[in-house]
Amino acid sequence: MTKTSSNITQHSRSQWWYLHLWQIRPVQDLCWLALGVLLIVVGYVFRGVFIPMLIGFAAAYVVNPFLTYAERRWHWQRSLVISSMIGLLLIACCVTGILVIPILIDEAYQLSSKSPVYFNTLLAWAEQHLDKSWVQNLRESEAASAGTGMDLLKAMLKNAGDAFGIVGSVLGTATYLIASAILIPVYFCFFAWNFNPMLAHLKGWVPAKNRDTILRIVGRMDTAVGSFLRGRILITLGMMFLFSVAYRVAGVPYSLLLGCLTGMLCFVPYFAFIGGAAAVLATWVDALSGNASATWVDILVWPISAYCVVQLLEGWLITPWVQSKSMKMHALTVLVVLMVGGGVAGIYGLLLAIPIAGCLRVLAEELLIPRFEEWARPSGDP
């Protein structure tokens, strides 16, 4: 070993001993990881406070590309565009409330009032076609659960404190919903107005030596998460409308209620089959309960045909048009991620599950997979 290399090694070792703890790279990585876990835990503990903020931020994140485009391309003031969007949203909500909500309420009331009839009809059909002992156990379970519910209600109402607790819980929930309805637009306006300045401020914190790599990774994350969320929201709204119209044409009972349900399930790709099965089941039970003129064509062919036509439109026209430039996440991946997020943290987990999964996927593709490929490559290969 030469004298120069010996001096360099000795100098490096002396530098190692004189480094501060926060200057050691593995310690820095552990600190960043701990900070991320701490933020998630704090967000979960105070999820009642952060959920309206997250919804407002997500809405601002979704519309920010349009706001930026309108600002740069047409020279529109951002405040004017935000105010116009909020005004159009209020008008849409009012029109929806006038035209759609009364029908939804009426269908929900009819469904709840006919539920006992539907249940007894299903039991009568089961007695004819299934094992009678199984049906008897089902009836006993229904009676036992009803008795348990009445006993529980009486026990709660015996004590005035429990009654006040119920009232307080209802009032607390109503207050939280009202406060959230007020805070979400406020958070949306704040984040939408300051989104680009916040991004510019955050870019200033990125180390100059790794800035290009970090910005490329963050850009891929934005493409993976933002395009998916924007696309699925548009697709979900369109599918709610199409399924409602298709079910109405096919003669499915509670067409608006089931159409909106099936459309919302379209947020998870290929998960709308639950709504399609519910439409067939509702048509069949309604036919058993008194619609004697209904045939197997009315029960099976028309609801299934309506569902298939809308799904074909979604698969061949709507989704390729809306999400043609996005990084698609596999349907099974989305389903598992949403189930894990919802099971771990409820609504808070559902809001964060897809963004976190998309970011982790990009990080794996950018940082982990190249290292594994380099490790697996023979030493002689370039």
C-alpha cells in the first residue's frame, strides 16, 4: 500500500469517528422511515381532523392540472377558475338534489318497506327447494336476533344516561358531518390556490446533487397516482349514470339506487359485478313477491344484457379514452390494496391506500429492482 492511499484511509477513518450521529447515512434513512411511520400513526390517531383535510387536498390535487393549464394557456386567474368550479359544483348538487335525491329516497323507502315481504318470499321459496331444517334454523335465528335487538333497545332506554349518550352520539356525528361539509370546501380552496407555490417550495428542499433523480421519481408517482384517481373518478360518475339508465330500460326495480351502487363499485375495476348480481337478485325477488307476469327473460336476460352493454362501453370506449395515458394499476392489486387499507385504518386507510401503493410501486421500480438485477447479473456482463 502506498503512502498516499494509507493517508486517505487513515483520514477517512478519522472522519468516521468524528461524524455526528445524524450525519451517518443508515441513521438518516432510519430517521426518515421513523418520521414517515410517525406521520401515518399521528394521522390515524387524529383521523377525524385530517379526513376533511385529506379530501380537500385530494380534490385540489385532482383539479390542479386543469387550473394550471387554464392559468398558463388562457391566462385565467386561478381564483376565478376556483370560484367558477365551486359555483358549478353547487349548481350540480342543487340540480341533483332536486331531480335525483327524491327518487333515491323514494326507492330506498320502498325497498325498506318491502324488505320483510322479500325475506318471507325467499324463505317460502327456500322451503320448497332447499332443506327444511336449514330454513327452520334461519327462522329461529331471525327470531332470536329480533328478540335480542328488542332486549338491547329496552336495556339501553332503561337508563337515562344511556339515552343521553345515544342522543349525544347522534348530535356529535351530525355536528362532525356538518363541520366536514363546511371545512372540505375551505381546505379545497386553500390547497387549490397554493398548490403550485407549495410544490415550488418543496422543490427547494431537494438536494441539488440528487434533484434530477428525485424529481423523475416524484413525476412518475404523480403519473401513477394522479392519472389513476382522476380517471377512476370520471369513470365512476359516468358509470353511475349509464347503469341507472340501463337498469331503468331493462325494467330492474330500484333502478336508480342499484345503478348508483353499481357505478360506485366501478371505482375498483371489474368489481361492478356485485351490483350486476344485486340487480338480477332484486328483479327475481320482486317477481317472486307479486309480479306474476315476469318471465325468465325479464329476470335474467334484460338485467344481464343491460349490465353487459354498459360494461362493454366502459371497457372498450370509456376507460381507454379516459385513462389512455395513465399507468394502469392491476385490478387485483387495487382490490387487495383497498381491502388492506380499509381493514387497517377504515376510511383513512381507504383514502391513502392507492396513493401509498402507487408510490411504493414506483420506488420499487426505480430503486430496488435495478439493484436486484445488478446483483443477479453475471460479473462479466456489461
